[in-house]
Amino acid sequence: MGFLLLIVLIVLLLGGLPRWNYSRNWGYGPSSLLGLALVIVLVLLLAGYIPRGF
């Protein structure tokens, strides 16, 4: 489950970057929040609080 959550967060982070036309007006807010969530989940995965497998 943890690996799947990590993949989903990476995809959401790429979708939230202000590079595409639909997200230019958003600024860096969504991508920075998703990046923070990605770092937190990565730390929890490495610490063993979230299981890596299914």
C-alpha cells in the first residue's frame, strides 16, 4: 500500500506543477503541498510506519 501511495503522490505532484495551461494560475501552492505530503509519506515508509507491500 505504501508503494502505491507513493506512486499516486508523485503523479499528483507532476499534475500540480504550474507547467501546463490549466494549472498556471494556481501558482506553486498545490505542488508545494503535494511535495510536502510526498516527503512525509517517504519518511513514514522508511521509518516502517506504513507497510511497503500489499
